[in-house]
Amino acid sequence: MGKLWTILSHLYSLSGPIVTLLYPSYASVQAMESSSKLQDEQWLAYWILYSLITLMEMVLHSLICWIPIWYELKLLFIVWLVLPNFRGAAFIYNKFVREQVKKYAILAASDPGSVSNNDCAYEDKVISASPKEKKKLRGDYFPWSFPRSGERTALRS
């Protein structure tokens, strides 16, 4: 039992980077090169979930370190997310994450699965504009940018 436990406890350190980073990176590149929207959705959902898991681990590290098999459980969960037979990442995203995004109105487009034509039109304007016009367009597109010269803000008196 001792040897088996040692092997299981080191499973994450041996296969974790391969399962969590190497294979998903390879599969993401393959999905980008294919015409399948399902593959794109699966791998984009995976990277969103992986970043959320990593962020949660960083925030809750002091609690997680008390769970003896946390890394093994995480590895099993990520294997489920990664394997194309299960499409776990797309399932979790569609069932939980998308609902929260819609609930808090994070998505700006009316259809969350598509790119709006306004974004494409904006990119076309920026590409074909002169440098002075590009600066003006960028200022209109990013509302958090610095005020233009001559404009007053609430902070200034």
C-alpha cells in the first residue's frame, strides 16, 4: 500500500504538466487549423476553466494545502476536461460559466457565440485610417483611455 500511495501522490508531478499544458496546447493549435467550431469551443472553454482553476488555487492556497489529495483530484478533473470523448470543458462552460456571464451581463454582444459586425467594422476603419484618424478612433473605442487635450475631467478643477 505504501508504494502505491507514493506512486499516486507523485502522479501529478509526473503527468500534470503534460495533461494540463502540453496536450491542451497541441490540441488548441490543431483546433485553430481545423474548420470545426466545436473544437474551437472546447479548447477555448478549457483555457477559460484552467485559468479560473489556477486563480482559485492561488487565492485559496492556504486552505487547499490542507487537502492531502488535492492535486490528484485536480488532475482527474482536468483529465475529464481535456479528453475529447467527454468534452468536459465545453459542458462546464455551457452549464455554469455561461449562465453566470449572462446573469451579470458580462457579454456585450447579443449572441455570445458570434463576433459582432461592429468589431469587424471597427478593425477595418483602424486599418484603413491615417495615423491621426487611428488615434482618434482608438480614443473613441476605449472609454478608459486618457482624456484628449483640452478636455476636462471630474478630477481636475
